[in-house]
Amino acid sequence: MAALLEATDLAKTFGHLTAVNGISFTVEKGEVMGFLGPNGAGKSTTMKMLTGFLRPTRGRARIAGFDVESQAIEAKRHLGYLPEGAPLYVDMTPVEFLSFVAAARGLDRRASGQAVERAIDATHIGGVAHQSIDTLSKGFKRRVGLAQAILHDPEVLVLDEPTDGLDPNQKHEVRRLIRDMAPGKAIVISTHILEEVEALCSRAIVIDRGRVVADSAPEELRRRSRHHNCVTLTVQGGDPDAVRGALQAVDRVARVEVAGTGPVTATVWPRDGVAVVEPVLQAVHRQGWTLVELAVDPGRLDDVFRSLTTGDADLEKTGS
């Protein structure tokens, strides 16, 4: 299957500053890719090059097979873009603004009316559709920006912080919309919010100082976390020292932390992220303790993100 979005060796310098330094990836139909990085990593600069709003110093981008620079009009017909800050004509109402965007994209009156209505319904802005954009909250302005991005039902969506400024209910609605659209589109979401990646993305790219430092599914990234397969359990019938000693003796356990005296809560850290829940349960059974509660941690993206972007070795898995 041909990729709907392609970035090849994209780079951008501003004087002596290198903001992006050779980023390459592809996004296929049905993929929702999270584009992650700390502030200043080059996320927004990359988004602007992907969408033709900023000319790269080196490299190229293609949308639906069209070169963003040499075939700009054709490429942008297939693109929906929500930029950082969602710049809008604030003296218009959402209906007026979306109608203007539809006309700029060449939709006739009938198609324009249908497209505007669909976008308003999808982004739940009907209640403010005839209110001046200047009077809207940050969250509603963001949704108006999202409405213009999906107005023409593009094959490729590039969304820069799509839930910025939204309350929890609004975030839920936008996430549901993105999930509903995902099977028929290639979607890139630039964000620094790891919760967005876990909620929406089938794949995540992490960049740092203008370079790709990780590219994999979120669950694969979680396996790199020091918390991957970490077991937390609460037992009755044993004192803290006995619990620590019995669990520390379990094969492939790196360390054990305990708290409380009755019941006792223990956190068991495995070596190299191996699964230790079964031998831990066997140890509890051998000791005759009563198991009150148990949880296995799948791993935490924040650990991996910080390790990749700060080089903090303490956030890596506990080795053997």
C-alpha cells in the first residue's frame, strides 16, 4: 500500500540554528501517528514543512503522492491541517469562516453547505456557529480550527495539538471523531501530551533536537519502561521483612520495595522487564499469605519519553 504521507530527509535551519535535522517517515491509510517531542524539538517546524507552509532547507514531503513544493495545489487538495494556535478570522462567525474556507477550496454552493454542516456537527460547534469567533473560548476556537481541517474530507490530516485548550468532555468528543475518521485517512497528531498518544495513536515517533529517536507502536515503547511488568501487590499475614525477603528470592526479581505493616504492600521490579507475576503469586501461596490486591504495570510512556529526550539512564529497565 502506497503511503499517503511521506517525509524524506526533511531538514530546516534558521541561520546557525538547526531546528530539524534529517527526519524521514511514512504514514499509511488507517494509521494515526503521534509525533512527540519536548518543547523546541522541532515538531511544529516539521509540521509546517510537511504541509507546505515552510520550505525545507533539505529534503521533501509528499501528500497522496504529490510533492508539497512542486505540486502544491494538488497536494493541498488532499490535506487537512490544524496549525499550532489555529489562526482564524476572528471577526467572522464559524459558519462564515467555514463557508469562506469551502469557497477557497472550490466547493460549489450546494457542496459547501453540506460540507459546512457536516464539519459543524462533527466538531459539536452548532451552539456557537453564529457567534463571532472573537468571543469564543479557546476550546471552541480550537474546534473551529479542526472543523476547517476536516471540511473537505481530506485523505491526510496533520493536527498540531488538536485538543489544546479543550475541557475533558471536549477532548473525549475530539478523540472519538479522530478514531471514527482513522480507518479512511492517514493522520499525524503533533503533541507533547502522552495521554493523547495512548488514547489515539497506533504508532508514535519521538524526536529530540530535530532528529527521530524512536519510531514504534505505543505498546512497544511501553516495554522499554522501567515499570514494564512491575508487580504491585498487597498481602495480609506477613511482616514487611518477610514479604521483602520472600519476593526478593523470586527468580529474575531485581528489587522489592515494601510499605505498611498489616496489610503489606510490595512493589516488585523485574530484571529486564520479564514477566514475574506467576512466580510472585507462587511465592505468596507458599508463604500462606492472603492476597488482597495485585496489579501488573504495562509500562509508562513518560518514563520512555524522558529517557529518550534527557538521556536519564535511571528511567531505563532494571538490568540483570
